[in-house]
Amino acid sequence: MTREVRSATTDDVWAIHETARESWHAAYDDLLGSDRVDEIVDDWYAIGDLESAITAASERETVVFLVAVPDSDADLESEHGFDGECHGFAHVVPWPEDDSVAYLARLYVHPDRWGDGIGTTLVSRLEDELVASFDRLRLAVLADNDGGIAFCEAMGFDRLATRPNDLAPGLEEYVYEKPL
């Protein structure tokens, strides 16, 4: 199935929220537990916060929020009014301490679509959009997320640092970066 990658709109928030929930459960239930994953998703992907992030992306050149949706589902409408479904999404903001660095704050693909190239497509599109405004693209991935680490390294990101993560006691994350 072909897919379209486009800028997210506020009509996409429910589909993004649900893709985040499914992705987080698939990736982190064994590490954090299902209840903790639900808490995180409800906090980090609250509908109002997603709407604000998408609005900021539409108003600022240095913020990007993309969704990957199937082309052939354009006529389908879910209970939340989203035309089609969200196969994945990516959200970039400027790194607070260095305005030459774009921070990939969110990159998630629905677990039913893992291995379909959606993450690669989203990152490639981001690189094309960000190259005029930034020198580097940075992200963080939990040290126990083997799939996320493998993806980062396959996409050409280099590990810069290890730092503590506050999602659970003793949890660490790796910071990765690549030039644009």
C-alpha cells in the first residue's frame, strides 16, 4: 500500500494519539508496564497538547509535525473524523541549547506497520525539510529499546551520550545525532 507523508493537521490528533498508544504499548510494556505506558501516553499525547504542537508546526518554520497515512484510505472516516489512519508520525522542534540542532521529539510508527519503511520515509522527509534551517538532527532513545537503537543506527545516527531518563528508576537513554 502506498502512503502519503504530509503535514499534520488538528484533524489528525485522535489518530496520532492512538498510534502513539499502540506504539508505546508494543515497545515499552515489558520495560515499564502497561499501566505506566497508559499514564505516559495520556500525559505526553493529550489531545490539547497535540493540537498545540500541530498548530505551532503550521506557524513556525523550525517546527515540523508530519503524519504518514495510506493513500487509498482517503475516503474512510473514523469515529473521530480522521480521514484514513495514521501509520506513523514525526515531530521536530529546535534544540533549546543550540539553534543549529533540530530535536526529533517524537517518531512513532504503528506496530502493525513496523518494517514497512514508514520510519525511514518520515526521517527522510524531515531531513529534506530541515536542511535549510538546521545543521544536525538529534534524538533520544531508551537504552533498552533495541528496535529503536537499531533504527537510529541504520539511519546513520551516531551515539553522542548516555543520560538518565526519569520514566522509571535506573532507566537510561541514548542521545543520537546526524548531520543534515
